Amino acid sequence: MKTTLYSVLCMAIRLGAVLMAVGLVEQWPRLFVIRADGQLAIDAIVLDGLGLVLAFVLWIKPGLLAWWAAGSAHRDVFESDISAIQLQYIAFSVAGIYKLITGLAGMLAHGLNLLAYNHIMVGGVPMTPPTYEKTMFVEYVVAAVAGLALTLGARGLTAYLQQLRTAGQPVAIAVDEAREG
């Protein structure tokens, strides 16, 4: 397969968009925790939504950013035996594994903090862990689950995206198949 620097940058931007979207979705447990005054953090929810819109735009239209980043080298040609579909599958798998490991590490850290708070005694009563520790633990659980789902579903997601790209396009039929049917 021959590809250009522009194409490689488009794939990298799309990978970044996926990481951005998954990172924003991870924060949903924290966004829906009620603030001290009893109100939802509407401004944070709106900013998260705008971030998801930006990730979507970067996924759909990575070309402008890739063209700007490549500069005059945007036509440099690279050769590889890996097809575009295989490369996309690899990118989804790497993003998923990254999120899975990040989620597991965060779960371990905040889980240990939660256990430590339960063993701290204040006047003979276990100390209540702060709310942020609980929400961060849940956030990392969501990250680990999302990473696992992305890793295990990378092949299916790649096939689904390929199907969406080719929907409505005519299907090529080999000459031998046309004579049989």
C-alpha cells in the first residue's frame, strides 16, 4: 500500500479524536455529581459536549488540520504492506489498550485511597472518603470498560466504519460471477 504523509496524519488525527471522545465520556460520572450548592455543573457538561462535538468534527474532517501540519511535505509517499483497514484496526486496538491500562492504574490508585480512608479512625469511627475519590474511582472504571470494549471491538468497529463509508456505492462483480448469475 502506498500512502502519503497527509493520509498518515489524517489517521493520527482520527486516533486523537477517538482518544479525546473516550476521555470526555470517562468524565461523565464526575459531571453528574451535584456541586456543594445542590446544582449540576451545567457549564462543565456544556464544555464536555463541545469537546465531543470537536472530536466528532476532527473524526469527520481531519484533512484541514493534516494539510496544515504536513506543510509542503504533504505529498511525500510512503510504502507499506499494511492496508488502511488493518491500520485503522491497529489504531483502535492501541487506543483501547491505552485506555484500559490507564483505567486499571487509576482504579488501583483510587481504590487503595478508598480503602485507606476506611481504615482511618476519627474518634473510633471510620473516616468517610471524599466524594472526589469515589467519582475518580468510577471514572477510571468507565475508562477501563471503554478501553476493553474498544480493544475487543476494534475489528468490528473497523468493519462497521468501512461499511458506513461504502454504503450506497455500487458493488463490483467479477466477470465469472456475472456469467454464472
